[in-house]
Amino acid sequence: MDGSQILLVNFELLVQKSLYEILCRAGYKVDIASETEEALECISEKPYQIVLTDLNKEDDVELVKDLKDKLDSGEVIILTSYGNLDFAVRSIKLGAFDYLVRPVEDEKIISVIERALLNLPRKKTHGGPFKKLSKKSDDSFHGIIGKSDKLNEIYSVVERIANAKTTILIRGESGTGKRLLAHSIHKADKKRCNKPFVEVSCGALPRDIVESELFGHTKGAFTGAIADRKGRFELAHGGTILLDDIDSLTPDLQVKLLRIIQQKEFERVGDHRTVKVDARIVAATNQDLEKLVSEKKFREDLYYRLNVISIVLPPLRERKEDLPSLLEHFVNLYSKENHKKLKGMDGGVIEVLKNYHWPGNIRELENIIERAVILDTDGVINKDDLPEILISKTMANVSASALNLLKDILREPEKGHILRILKEVGWNKKKAAKKLGINRTTLYNKLRKYNLISQG
Ligand SMILES: Nc1ncnc2c1ncn2[C@@H]1O[C@H](COP(=O)(O)OP(=O)(O)OP(=O)(O)O)[C@@H](O)[C@H]1O
Ligand SMILES: [Mg+2]
């Protein structure tokens, strides 16, 4: 088929000879490598679409991975006399396209090769320019991906406050990366970065144990306290503590927290001795803290203490220029995690993603990409790998914006027409409505909309 390049690896002489003949007759260009080292060299010199290889002993299974990694865009097919289910499963997991056990008919070999070739990305039709994934090294800011102006501003704030002791409040919708940012603040602090980073999800802990979780307890302080236990503040000594969902802290714990911020000390539950800690406090919330303060659900003094430096993470819909790099990051991350070799993505995918409004922000994007990578069968992320809802919501967005555009276009002529008729009938609204073919309420609504009401 169309002169695709095939490399034969590790076959005994006789088998190698017969395969060479069969494949050449079928129209392929065939090269031979008698051992793995040689095969890897051949691959670095020529772009093979298919590597057909034998496996003899169990260790050879690892060879699949080496070959797959080395191939830019190609499939590895195993053809062996070693019929063993475990062996076959392992090689497929490592990335082999198929596992054939000899003896096998010539036709079968050819049909598997054809299937593998069809599976290669270049054989597919795409909805836009194909984007190859780069394997460039991570140029994130302590793991945060994105170079939008809004994020750059945040990075510079983090750098400026890195070695200061101040408490920091991180705000932002759910899934915008508040936890990740807190961790980057910890990492940017030269003194603290090698000490513990401790997280407390204030909203997720049962109310009756939050206090002992945060501050620890002594043996016998309450039923179930069978030994002394350090709280998270003590565990974070020298490092950073992230108090996530700070809005859900109960009023008594708000008081205790205020004291820690002011005096860096507290007592364990059931103990009168004071414990001193040095932990940088980073608090995070996706709630409107000002509103909670005005409703007296959150202490005003604590609010001011926490809010010394506040960083707001913008929602993803306000920094869509970060989508391509986030996309690439998650595709690389999840293909590695799922042992999949993805070569790129269809140009149409990014368009779909850019038109979506991302209510769940980066977490939602991450989940969608993880799913797409797992579902993908052809090495290229395309629109079919995205959830239906994303495509349909996007279409709804597009048609809604087209509709708005139409409304805008019609605004001026409609206003002009109404004005003309009103003048004709001497600003008599009953007559004007009749002439316009609309009822009076609709006319009044339109007059209000076009700021014409005072003229009536
Ligand atoms: N800029 C980014 N670059 C790379 N990954 C990111 C980025 N922002 C968020 N993520 C990833 O998105 C997921 C959600 O982020 P994170 O948990 O930090 O959000 P959050 O704001 O704390 O959400 P919630 O309010 O729901 O707790 C995580 O897996 C995180 O690693
Ligand atoms: Mg969080």
C-alpha cells in the first residue's frame, strides 16, 4: 500500500526472508534490523510507519516501549511464536498495535498492517490544521501553566511576596487553580520550600473534628483521643499551611485563627500549654467574603487580617489565550499516565474549546482532556473525543451570539421606523401601535428600550 516503510526486527533468517518477500510483493518498502540496537538506529534515520518485530524472551516486551518511544508516528506489531496471554497483554499495554502468534497466514499479516496504517494520524481527515505536540520542557511557573497578562501579573506578585511572612488570601471560582497557586507560593519561598506544605480543607472536615485537626489534642481530651496528636498547624511548622474554603470556618475557630495570625500561638484541644508555630498562612475561598462579613457570618477583623494581600485568579473564560498551552500540558500529562502515545490534535478542537464558557474552569478542562485521551483510538485528539455537551453548548453559544449580532443590526432601523410613525401620528401611541402592528405594551417596551419614553 502506497509504499509505506516497514522495518523488520529480530526475526530468524528464514522467517525474515519470507516476510521480506511477502511485504515487498504487497508494495511496501522493507528494511531489516537483526537486533534491537540496529532497529533503533534505523528508526532515527528513517520515518517508519510500521515496525514488525519478533519477541523471544519475556524481557523483550520492554523493547515495544523503546520502539514506540523512538517512532515519531508509527505502530509496532508483534509477530512471534511465543503465544502467551500475559505476554500479549503486556506488550499491548506498552503500546503494541497488535500481537500475532505464528504460524499465521500471509493475508492476516497484511490486513493487520493495513489496519495499523489506517490508524495513523496522517491518514485521517481533519477539521483544521493538524497540530503536532511538542515535547518541550516545562516552562511553567512552579507548575502553573499559562502566560496570559493576568497570570503574568500574578506571578510577579508571588515573586515579590515570596519571602515575606504575610498571610495571603487567594480568591477565584472553583477550579481556577487556587490550590496550585498556594503551592507555588510555598515553592517560591526560599526558606520554606523544603519544609512541609500542609493543606486543610475547612469545608470538607466534619465540624466536630476541625479544631483537633487544626490544633491537635492531648490524650483523653475527648472520647477517641487515645494519644497526643499534633495538629496541622504544628505539622506545617517552618513551612506553609493552606486553609482552603476558609469561608466555612465556624465562628469559634475564626477567633482561634485570628489569634494564631496575630500571636503565632495556640493551645491543643484539652491542653492549657501554649504552642508556638511559624507557618505561613495562605487562605483560599471561592465565596464572596465581603457578603459573608456583611451578613455577620465571617468576622470582619479576621477578614482584614487575611486580606492583607489578596490574589484573584481569573476564570478560564477570561484568559482563553492560555487554552493552547493548557491543552498541550494535559494531553502530555494524561497520555503519559495512560501509556498512550499521542501525536497531536486536530486544529478544530481548540476552536471548540475557545467557544465554550468553562463554568468549571481548569478542572473541567483537565477532566475533559483526560477523558479524550483515554477514549482516543487514533493518536490524534479530535472533536469526536470531546463530550457531546461541549460541542452542543458551543453551538448554542455561537448561535446565541449570532442572534445578538442580528438584534444589534436591527436596532437602528427599528428605532428609526418607530420614530417616523410616531411623528406621523403626532406622538399618539395608540395610533402608532396600530400602524406598527404591535400592541401598546410592546410599543411602550420598545420606547423604553430606545430611550424614547420621555419624548412621548
Ligand atoms: N494554570 C494551571 N496550569 C496547570 N494546571 C492547572 C492550572 N490551574 C489549575 N490546574 C489544575 O486544575 C485542577 C484544579 O485546580 P485547583 O485544585 O488548584 O483549583 P481550585 O481553585 O483550588 O478549585 P476549588 O475551588 O474547586 O477547590 C488541578 O488538577 C490543578 O492542577
Ligand atoms: Mg481548591
